[in-house]
Amino acid sequence: MSLVGRGGSEGTSAVLEVWGQGRLLRELHVPSKQHGPLYSDGWFSLGPAWSPDESRIAYVAEEPPTTETPKWSGAAKTDGQEATDALPTATPKSWQGIGEYQEDWGELNTGKKTPALFPVWSPEGDQLVFTAWPHSPPNAPQFGNRLGIVYCMNRPCSLFAVPVPPSSSQSASGEPVLLTPGRLSACSPRFLSDGSKLVFLSNEPAAQTMTHMGTAELLTLDWPGALQNPEEGSAHTLVPVVQQSDLEEFPGLYPHALSESCFAGGNEFVLLTSQWRSRMALLAIDLKTGKVQDIGFSNQSWSLLGAGQGWVAAAASSPTQPPRLMLARLPSASTASKHSQWEWTALGPLGNQTTPDAVQSTLDGLQWQTYQVKAMTDPTDMPFEAVVVRPKGKAALPGVLFPHGGPHSAFPAAYSNLVAFQAAQGYAVIAVNFRGSTGFGEDSIQSLPGHISVNDVEDCIAALDHVVAEGVVDRDRVAVSGGSHGGFLTGNLLGRHADRFKAGLARNPVMDLSLMIHVSDIPDWCYVEAFGVQEAKRRMAARPAIEDLARFKEVSPISVLHQVKAPVLLLLGAKDRRVPLADGQQYGAALRAQGGTAKVIVFPEDTHALDRPQTEFETMINMISWLQQHI
């Protein structure tokens, strides 16, 4: 059976449809007083969870408010006139009072205040296992408000189990049991099919250091032993944190979550997608030995779709090939660890969903390559990479330097509409995975905090110099383009290396940390990246000191604005809570005030990612127009 949730009407918060045997079996209208809207955002919840016998459903929804605000009324009218002070009368109570402000969970979670329950059923159906996030993160007690959670793997979280009554007519008994004592991070719980173990992820390095992304661990708990005797250290580490790795070696795990259907071969393997240097790899991890195998083709990036009944489904792409649906039958236990035994078949398009000939011809005219680049600032023993996408057979081309956001994320060698579109218009796009990117080991990630605007900026210049020396890019015709921290690098590159760039393009950019610290949903990010981990922990405060604000200003693009020569396009989301609108608006106004050229476009309904379909289209058109005008 399956459950479909949709929005409710007046008096109801949701309508739940139970489907089975090809038809609607039951429809439940949930009263608004029962709970608020359902959660299926992929962060707090992946969707409803059925009990093993499919007799009950657990899901995540907004908890109803614990107190009601008063209702108020105005003065009544008498014979068409307002009531006088001498003869006051009242109308029926016609509006609800506002009440005290309630915090939510920041970017992409506006209005989401108290989600209740994050469930995975135990194999016996008598327990719910869930992830719990403290409203006030214990690793950042200096801030008096709730911090943003989306894209923030450093937020402390734990696994709990709570008993479920045998029937809906009985009340639950027993307190929740903490399954992961002694850990700052535990999330994404999944039971093996035989119920013998609970597999989960831990982002302990991120939670300990406060960097917003780090190298993850994969762990297991014996079940029901973990429930009966939850002791610190009882979890078994299947895949530990990798500090450093050579070019061909496994660099550690960087998943955001485990798939709901992530097990293959019964209890033999857990499958997941993870950054492996400059590509997304599909990994099979032996549940007995912890051995990690890259089971996808190395010239593509992969995304796991699901596994079951002896099959694995995934999507594979490259910068010049849109995602294709791939299918593989699970090899036998004796051969599954051998890469050659995972035989993938590309499934054909459904119906008329073929790539149009004109589009395919354009993509066939593109090529891509990953370059190894040597760092020019300390630590120089950490090489990094750049992925270049460009037209085939061309001499030195106008270039678009494209640093990613985060900064602890990465650009995978996967298909991107934006990158393919710009390359098809005759540009060489240089996507830089500077030191601090994910997919290169934990030491690389930790090398950047405290050195932003220096190491990441110089890595971008080193990557540009490398491809210029290779004859790929025309040194005199280069633009720089990025979003979020990539926008931070765009602004810094335009100011600190003004003679290298003819144009800048920035999407929801971090232009002034001394402004952002007061209005962002992640003020902790400003401290960690500007000061480094240890100094940030010492300085963090809800009210920054004057010297802290000076440091924020020092590393920010706004501090080198007076050196900017290139025209800048700013693309901003009005509902961005990560890098609020004022940051980009202020930069644009200041650039124009000193006689520079700035074009500001604000998308009124967009958040930080600028990912609404209409916005993506308009963004691409405006960006290519800007490039054609200025380089």
C-alpha cells in the first residue's frame, strides 16, 4: 500500500489517501487541531513510514500550538454610525491576536516550527526509531535563537527509540530511549531487512568543529541489543572518517542521507551516493567488513534511486550527458566486490521522451576534462581539481571561472543545465573544487576555515592560470560566476584580482559578513569560516564584538569593492534567509555609487537556491546576455 498526502481545506490540515490494488482504499481528513501540515522535505522526513504489517502509519507533521492567542473585536456601529465612547458596544470577535514570536528552522523551513516524530519502524513494529534535533544546538550555546538546519550537517542530533502501543486505543508507555549516547551526531537510521542491525550515519567531525559539512561515518547498532542496553561506544564503526587520500584512493563518505531502499543482497551491502573528488560515486559497502567499492563507471557521476529484489536502479550523467536511468542485477556474493561484475544497462527513454536531435547534436559538440591543480599557498601538499566543460576542437576560448558555494561542498562532473548551456554558447566553464571542498578527505575540509578570501581565492586563480597555460582559455576574456560562497569568491576575485576579469555574475552572494552575521539563519558559519574552528568557538556570540565585525569586513568582498573594475550582475532571491537580500542589494548600490556598473535582479518568490523552474530559465538567459555583452 502507499500513502498520498495533500493539503487540507478549511478546518483540516491535510488529507491522507491510502492507495492499494490500483485504487483509493481510504481517505482521511485530519482536523487542524490534530496537527499542522505534513513534512516530506527530505530533511525532517522522507515521507510516511508503514508498520511492518501495514496496519499503521507514522509520519512527521507540524505540532499544533500549545497556546491559543486571544480573539479581539472592534466597536459596533449604531444606525450607520460608529459607537461613541459614551455608549461602547462590541462586534463579535473577528480577528485572532498575534501572540509571541515562534522561531522556525530557517532557510527552506519558514513557518516550520515544531515538527513532531521522525520515524523508522522497528522490525517487530513495537518501536519507532527517530532522529531528534535540539532546538538550541549544544555545540553553539552562545546564540539565543534556533539556527538554520538545511545544508547544515554540523547540527547535533541523536537517535531515539520510543515504544508504540499495540493498538490505537491504547496509550504509549515508557520513555524514549537514547540509542547513541556520547555522540554529537547520529541520523538517517535504516534497519537491515532481517532486523538484526540498525545502520546510521554520523557527521561527528562537522558537529565537533562546527564546519557545516564534513566527512561522515557509517555505523551499525545491534538490534534489539542497542535498545536493551544503550551504552556509550556500543555502535560499531563500519566506515570511519578518512583524513587524507591519494588520487585513486577512497576519500571518505559525504552523503546527506541514506536512501530508504539502500540495502542490496539482503544483508550484504549498503548502497549510497557520495562525492569522490570531482565526481559523484555509487558505492557498495560490505556490511561485514566495511570494504568500500565504487561500482559505477568512473567517467560518470551517479545517483542511487533504489535497490530491491536483486536489482539496483541509479541515474548516471556527465557534464555532456543528461542523466540516464541505469539498472544492474545484484551479482552473487562471491563476485559482488569485483567492479566488473556490476553490469549496468541503460534503459531506453519512455514514450517520446527522447532528447531532441538539435539538443543532442549540441551536447555531442562539447567535451569535458578534470584537471589536477597544485596549490600555491600553504598547505601546498593538498592538490585540488577543476572540471572544464567547453566546445570541442576550439582554440583558447573566453572563460567563465565557476567556484562552488558552501564552501564545504563540491562541483561534481555531472550534468548541469547552466554549465552545458554556457559551454554550448562558446565558453569554457572552469568549475573549481578548491581546498575545503568535500570529496578530498577531512584534512582538506579543515584547511579552509580561518583562511577564506585567501586560500580559496588563490586556488581559483591557480586553476585559471593552469587552464590558460593548457591553451584552453583566453587569458584576456574571462568572467567569474558563483552563488552563495561562490558569490563570495566572485566578489573577492573581482576586487583582489581586478585585472583578471571582464565581468562578474553573482547569485545570492555573501558580500559582507559583518552584515550577514546579524540577519542570516547561520551566524555560526560566519565565525567558523572567518576565524577558524578554535578561535570561532572562543569568540562566538549573539552580539559580535567590534574586533569580530572588523574581521568579518576584512575577509568580505565589500572591503575590496573600491578595486572592482568589472560590471557585476546580481541575481537575488527575496525569500533567501541564508544570505538575505540586503547583502547583495547593498553591494550593488555601493558599486554604482562609486561609478561602477551593477545590474540587480530580484526574484520575489525565491529562496537561497534560486531553483524555481521559471527562475532557473530567466537566470540562464540573463547570465548569457551579460557574458555576451561584457566578454
